[in-house]
Amino acid sequence: MKSNIMKWLLAILVIKAYLLAAPANSIYSDRAPMSVDDIVTVLVMESAKAGSESGTNTNKKNTVGAQGMNGTGALSWLPNFGVSAGTELGYDGKGSTSREGSLVAKISARVVKVLDNGNLVIDGSKVVEINNEKEIIQVAGTIRPKDIGQNNTIYSYNISDAKITYSGKGTATTGQRPGLLARFLNWIF
């Protein structure tokens, strides 16, 4: 009887040790990417706001004058003479610019390189085409494995040396672009 219990306990311990040593390939858990060609989902949440304002105000005033007196003696009949000159220059210039933008997207990226320190270099792109309009999102950079969440996602602000681009091609995009004549005149003037 004791030997059967010992066999069962030994079998349970062997199974438990095997299960603990086996990699977790469960459908209920997700393995963090750690090697080349693994996939990570990037949650792009970028917002930027910038503005600049400048002003210049200059003034310059010059005045020159000369005045003579009535002649004396035999020349008293000469009238007074005078010379006067003046210049006044002024410039008041102001300028300002502002720009604001935000981008929210979800994109999968592939690990293209594992660095010596364990960080991962990622690169990914996504093209969505609707009614002959293409929207292209690209993301690249370096991530730390510890920044990857349990659901295999990472926020874009955790990407080092991030390069995130968003562009579009199609009739709406070309409709916003000035025509050839307008671009030529803007180039000249």
C-alpha cells in the first residue's frame, strides 16, 4: 500500500516538474516576443502641438536743419534762407504660426533584430485602401521587452528612436494639393 502511494506521489511530482518546465503555449496566455520575426502590436497614440510667435518693431528718425539770418548793411534786402530735411522710418512686423495634430492607430510590427542588451528593433507598416484612397501607416524603432504588456502590445511612446509616419494617396489627397499653375506662381512669388 505504501509503495503504491509513493509511486503515485512520484508520478505527480514528475508530471508537475514537466509541466512547470514546459513553455507556456496555452491559448489563455501570450508569449512576449523575444526573437526575430516575432510580432508585437503597437498602439500608436501620438499628439503634438506647437506654436511660435514673433514680433519686430523698429523706429528711426533723422532731422537736419539750417537757418540763415537777414543780411546786414547793404545786403539787408536779402531774405532769410533756411534748409530743413527729415526722414522717419518705421517697421512694425508680426508673425505667428501654429500646428496641431494627433494620430491614434493600432498596427502590428515585426521584430527585425535582437540587440545584445535584449532590446528589440521593430518595423511594421499597414496599408488600408478604401475607394481608391490609400492610407499608409509605418512604425519603426527599438523597444524594451519589459515594456510589452500582457496582451503583447506596446504604446508608441515607449518606442525609442521611433519613426512613425502616416500618409495618404488618392483623389482626396490630390484634391488638396494646389494645381500646377498655382504651384508655379507660388514658386516665382
